Amino acid sequence: MSATEQANAEAPSAIAVSARALTRRYGAGDTAVDALRGVDLDIAEHKLVAIMGPSGSGKSTLMHLLAGLDRPTSGTVTVGDTELSTLSDSQLTLLRRSHIGFVFQFFNLLPMLNAEENVLLPLSIAGDKPDAGWVDELFDRVGLSQRRHHRPSELSGGEQQRVAIARALISRPTMLLADEPTGNLDSATSGGILALMRDSVDAYGQTTVMVTHDPRAAAVAHRVLFIADGLIVKELIDASAAQVLAVMGDISG
Ligand SMILES: Nc1ncnc2c1ncn2[C@@H]1O[C@H](COP(=O)(O)OP(=O)(O)OP(=O)(O)O)[C@@H](O)[C@H]1O
Ligand SMILES: [Mg+2]
């Protein structure tokens, strides 16, 4: 082990995002739904964390709160040194723009723009100029150097999701959040996207939190968190797919 590796192994890792006593209630009165019921969470920098759990358990709600796309009913989310509740809506937008990338299940690409224009869109909106070398590298990383001028309708589902991942990474976010990025893809394509999520953590170091139902996520994630009925009920570190399947069986009852 080199001196640097030793120092890294001993230093406690910095926290990229944390949540304390996080709750989210939708609606009010008799029909209120408590989607999150007190989540405490610390996610270290430079890690890939998978979130798994039954439908309706609160996974998307948690992702939206961590991304600052929604506000909690109570409790706090802290990204880096910033507690999100202290920010106005416009400050939150700026923080999201510079620090957070989001990948959706249904890609959410703009159909009239080609792959490259979709990837560059966050920069265009922020009024920033793209760095040509970085754009080339990203297209290379996601394996779409030959598809830059294709529109979404001319790309496969897996290719569209690769475009969406490149778009989320273009601003060099400190955190990438992905809500079922493989949920709309076949098994082989899904495996490729999971590998890309891990590869981009190793290459660029952004903390990544990913909701998935694919037990192969275990093979790529540093940590798997299981959520059931609005609470984190279990976690595994460096788990196998078999271990993940066993826990999923337990918590789906
Ligand atoms: N906007 C909303 N208004 C009312 N209830 C909501 C709203 N969004 C989510 N819910 C409810 O909150 C609970 C958690 O929903 P959430 O979308 O976080 O689940 P999920 O774990 O992402 O499920 P899935 O795996 O199906 O995507 C569910 O009971 C859902 O019906
Ligand atoms: Mg969901």
C-alpha cells in the first residue's frame, strides 16, 4: 500500500449528502400518505449507493428530496456544507445546476434535439460554454461518439439512457442521482448501464445514488440500502447479488 493509499484508508471519508429525521407527507387529513417516516442517511463522497425496495416504499420521494427537487415535511437534507432548507428556490436551482445531475427512468430527452444538443442543454441553460475536449471524452465514455448527431427517436433505449447520463455529467456534478435508470431497459442493456454508472464514479468521482430493482446492482454498488414503508430497514456493503435477492425477498414479505 502506498503512503497515499494508506492515508485514504485511514481518513474518514467526507460526506457528500446526508439526511436527518427526514419525513415527507403527501396530502392531509384522512387521505394523507407518509411516504418517508424518518430517514437518517450519510453517503460518503465518491461512492455508488444503490437504493432498493418495494413499489411505493418511498424511493423516488427520497431521491427528489436529496436532489432538492422537492421539500421535506420535516427533517433536513445537507449537500456538502449546505443545508437545503436554508436556500430560496432560486438558490436551490443554482445549487442543483452546479452540483447535482439527475437521470430519470424514461430518459426525458428533448425529441427535437440531437444527442449532442441534449447533452449540452444544461450548459446552454446556464449560459456556460462547453469544453470541446470534455464533451468528446464524455461521448467516448458513454460509447456514443458515433451517435452524436442522432435524434432520440433514432437511438435505442440504452443509447438514449447513455445520452441522459452524459447530460447529467456534463456539468461535472458532485452528486449524480438516478431513479430507476435501468427500469425501462432489457436485462443486457440494463447491465451495460449499471456498469457505466460504476465506471463514471471511478473515472470522475461524483457520488452516485441510484434506485434500481436489478439485483446485479449489488455487483457494481459500494453499498445497497433497502427501504420499506418509508424507512431504511437494512444495508449491505460490498454485497453479492444472492445476498441482495435474499433481503429483497424478506422485505417484500
Ligand atoms: N405526489 C404525490 N401525492 C400523493 N401521494 C404520493 C405522491 N407521490 C408519491 N406518493 C405516495 O407516496 C408513497 C411513496 O411513493 P414513491 O413514489 O416514493 O415510491 P417508490 O418507492 O418510488 O415506488 P416505485 O418503485 O413504484 O417507483 C406511495 O404510497 C405513493 O403513492
Ligand atoms: Mg419510484
